Amino acid sequence: MKASFLLVPAATLAIISPAHAKVFMSIEQAQQLMFPGATLTAQPMTLTDAQAKAVESASNANVLNRNLSIWRVSTGGWFIADEVVGKHEFIPIAVGLDASGAVKDIEILEYREAYGSEVRNPQWRAQFTGKRNGAKLTLTDDIQNISGATLSSKHITDGVRRLLATYAIAIASH
Amino acid sequence: MRTWRVALASAGLLAGLCAHASADEPLFGFVYTTDLLPKGSYEVEQWLTTRYEKAHGGFSLFENRTEVSYGLTDSLQVSGYLIYDWTQAHHNAPDGTTVAPEQFSDYFPGPDDNFNKWKFIGVAGEVIWRVMSPYTDPVGLAFYFEPTLGNRFQEFEVRGIVQKNWLDDRLVLAANLTWAPEIRYLPPNPYADPGSVEASRNVNIETDLNLGAGLSYRFAPNWSVGWEVQNEREVNGWAVFARSQWMGNAYYMGPTIHYADQHFFATLTAWEQMPWANNYMDSSVIYKGRDYDVDFEKYRARLKIGYYFGGSE
């Protein structure tokens, strides 16, 4: 009698298969896409306690990792690789800044969530182009929300705002 | 028997074959959050809830639920599911007799019977409407409506859900207030006193009023741990504010662990009833501070597994 109860859970379990992360591009590919032909020189740095606090205060976003993965671009500007909190895992992103510190481009390097991959949409990412430290960069304000991808949209927006503050406080004078 | 077997297996397989789904992953076993499926997404979920240990004797109840959910819009999710239970009870009542749990209250085992039964409880629908999102509003707010239709049983569950997030949405606090009237059409109880209501066909109406809360923290990618607590009150009839109709009042709490990746999630919660219970109508069901009436037991554990189809590609 009881065996019949096992049929539905078994049928449900039968469809489960391992998940795979979707890697869209490597850091090197993103660098070439944002700064074609330029030479990028790694200049890793670590935020001091004071700098981290200043970044958090200026951006109203948490600094999750004080170790910065940054590259100086031979033609002017900076390339930053970072991560923001996703629904289940971190979302690796890359932000390119021009010589004046304005956003040149952002890329989603990898996306491991079940939904919300619309954040890769070029039109959505284009909203960040030209933004500088001090810009609002707030979801549902100057950055449109992607309905159904709200958490990813919010954390990428917060992450770019934090990185622009990081540039102003720690990278520009580096 | 064969009919049920085929129906249940078919439902599970149909659920599994639905294409293009996503997730409203549950961080908690019992407490609901305001997260919903995005528009056009599907998900299949299987719940296994075990409830066991009474004041005396042997008792276990397995509540099973197979569910398919769909995001009608980004803030409106609908679900349909099947509920089917199995129980074993022997000398489990506070007075040492055998009594069936509430889900099997249309069965009347003899006082010394070893009661062992499975039952298809019913078919349920569920609508969750999110009014505010915890990601873009100060708090999340949603309302939940769930009618259940079964053989000799009807229930309508209404729930308010509040959610607040901190620490980049990795720390989640959720609270639920649930109102759930239940109607049972019961056959005559052959062991009831002749002339009593239970000795003939009767309609039993009971209202559950639950207040639950959960706190969850995502301590590593894919993994969250948390703690859930719930106060469960039962009222005879509809009038939840009529003190003379109050019955059980029990508290449960315990840890929860949750794993989720791109397509799969699992949540396991274990609860123990705290020795703080009251039964205003029948104090004989209280033993060492815990309520052991037909809808209460010492331990509960729930496993939820789910799968979202499609993906981010």
C-alpha cells in the first residue's frame, strides 16, 4: 500500500539533473571587448579600513571584498573585475572606466541563476554608460528595473555605484 | 488502488515534463516569503512532512504534497497540488487509546487498534499576490489564498506575508499570519456516546490561526541556514475571538537549512513543540506542557525539493 506514495516523489526526483553555470566571457575577453588593442596592466590593491568605510558611506552599498582586481589601460582608463550578490551565487561582473572615471561599459561575465539573465541585455547595461561617482544609480529611479530579475538588477546597480565610489576614493590616485 | 497509483504517478510525471520554468525557492520549510516566480515560469515542488511522537504509544503521520506553480505575472503566482497522507497510530491518545490524526478524522479506529492508513486528502489551488517587493520597497508584502477540496473536507487558507531583507538580501526575516477555516463532514462515530453529536453524521468546523516567523542567512553561495518559530491556535467553529471556543495553543520552533542552485532547491526544517502549550477546551490533552490533541504532536520535519525548468541561457 505505502509503495504508491513513493511514485510521485520518485517521478519528481527523476527529472532532477545537475545545474551548470553559464560563462559568457572571460576577464581577458571582456578587457579586449571594452578596450580593443590596448594593453592592460594588473594593479591589484586592497582597501584600507578607512577607504572601505568611505566607499560604503559614499555609495550606501556594502564592500564585500576589499581586495580589488583592477587593471590600468594603456590608452587611458581602468578595468575592474568584481562580484555582486545574486539569488544563489555571486555574479561576476566587469566595469570599464574611461580616463575621466565615467563608465565606458559593463559586462556580466557569468550567470548561474535560474532567471534574470536579462541583465545581459545591452540596452539595460547601456543605462550605466557615462555614469560617474555621485550619480544616483538607483534601481527604479535612473536605472530601470527588469521585472522578474529585480534582485540581480538591484545588486548590479548597487555594485556599479560602489565601484564608482571606489574609483573616486582609492583608484584614481593609485 | 491501481487508479490512485496511476493518477499520482501521472501527475508527478506531467509536472516533471512541463517546460520552461523558474523558481520561487522557499528559504523556509513552513514560513512563506514574498518571492514569486517570474512571469511565464514553471516550477515543480514535492513536500514531505513527517509528524511524530505523542504523549504515549506509537504515532507517525506523513503528509505529502506534489505541486506545480506558474508565474502569471511577476507579482501573481498560481499553483495547483495534490495532497496525500499516510499515518500509523497505536495507543497514541492522552488516555492511551488509539485515535486517528485530524486528517483521518472520518476514520474511527478501536481503542486498541493498530491504525495504519493512507488517504488522498484533496486537491488544492493557491494564489499568491505580491503587493510590495523587499528588493524595491522598504518591506515585502504578499497575500496568499488557498482553497482545498477533498473527500468530506474543505479548507480555505488566507495568509498575510511580510518580508524584510538586510545584508545585500542575504539575511531574510519573514512573518506570516494565517487564517484557515476547515470543514469536515464526518460519518457517525461508533464509539461515541449514543445521543451525542458525534454518534450521528455531523459537520465539524474548526479554524486554525497561526503566527509564524523565520530568519534565514545565506552563509555561503547556494546555502542558507535559519530558524523558524510558529504559534498555532485552533478554534472550534469560526469565531476566532470567542474565547469560549478556543482549543489548542501550541508553539513550534526549530532550525532550517536550504540549498538552491540554478535549477534545483531543497529545504529541510525540523521542529519541536515547546512545552508552553494550552488547551482551553480540554486540558487532558496537555502532557508535560505540550498539546497532544489530534492536530498536534511533539516533532515535525519537512523536506521540500523543487526544480525549475528552462534557465538563464
